[in-house]
Amino acid sequence: MERTCPGVATLRRDPDKATGGRAEDAEAADAALAASGDGSAFERLYRSHAARVHSLVRRMMGPETADDVTQDVFIRAWQKLATFRGEAAFGTWLHRLAVNVILARRTSLGLERGRFDDSAAALETAPSRPHAPDVAMDFDVAVSRLPDGARQVFVLHDVEGYKHDEIADMLGIVPGTSKSQLHHARMALRRHLDR
């Protein structure tokens, strides 16, 4: 990669030095090209990461807003590509950006209300599946029925692999609250799935 002027990166490919087909190298190259304004490179990045970002958004926000928020994530990624330094994989950078966009959107939509209700009654009143024997419980449906705080912590910890300290920083809570919400979410999911 060569910097031709401040803030603009140009990638020069040497035909004699192949990347060996490594996806990470191709992704880093696409990120550099996209940062310099190459729309085709950004489209390749979008195509390789859209499903994972959409899944994260759907789990944290619900299916009704997943498409819009996913679009917001990629708009923000396009705007912030110049800040991608390549110290981590592009997918890692994009994932963290997606979490930040999701949390900002939740705040702007006013979904913060009562997100960390520690009372046992909050989880007891969450709807469960109908008692028909032929109806199968879908895991995503069960997760979507969790209270907002418990769902956020469950998705970030058990699905996305963040640690409690990282979740606490992202959500502006203490690690103990994150652990408590995770416990409540797991117990509620177990009750819903066992019915």
C-alpha cells in the first residue's frame, strides 16, 4: 500500500507477488481500495459481511428494524473507512462498528427504557410459545422475547463472544449487571425452550 497524499491509500498489486489466495490479504486490499474511494472494493466487503452484520442486528434489535440498521452500519462503515488502520481484521473492525451503531440507534429510538430490570417478575412475564404440541420453538423467537437488557447481554456474550468487561463498557453498566442479565436470559430461555 502506498500513500499518495494525506488520507488516501493506493494499493499497487505486484503480479509477481501473489497473496497466496489468503482471504485476509484480499480483504485488507479491498479495505485499502475502498478507503481510497473504490466502490467495487467496498461492494465486495459488503457482500462478504452483510449476512453476519444483519444477523447481529436482528438479534439485538429485532427483525422489524434489522434491514434499516444494517444499512446504517454499512453507511457508517463507508464514512469511517479512513479510520480503519488494519491492526485487526476488517471483519473485527466492522463488527465493533456495528455494535456501536446498534447501541446508538437503540438510544435514539428510545429503547433504553428499563433495559436492565433485575426483578425476576420481568422475565416471568415474557411471553412463551403456545402450548400446542405441534408448534416448534424457534431459538431466534425465544431470544427476541427476552427483555431488551437480557437480550443484548445474551447476544453479545453467548453469540458474539464478548467478555463481561467489554459488554459493560459498551452498554455503560458494571460487569456484575452484565453477569446477572446473562444469567436471567439463560434461565428464561431454558424455561421457554423446555415448555
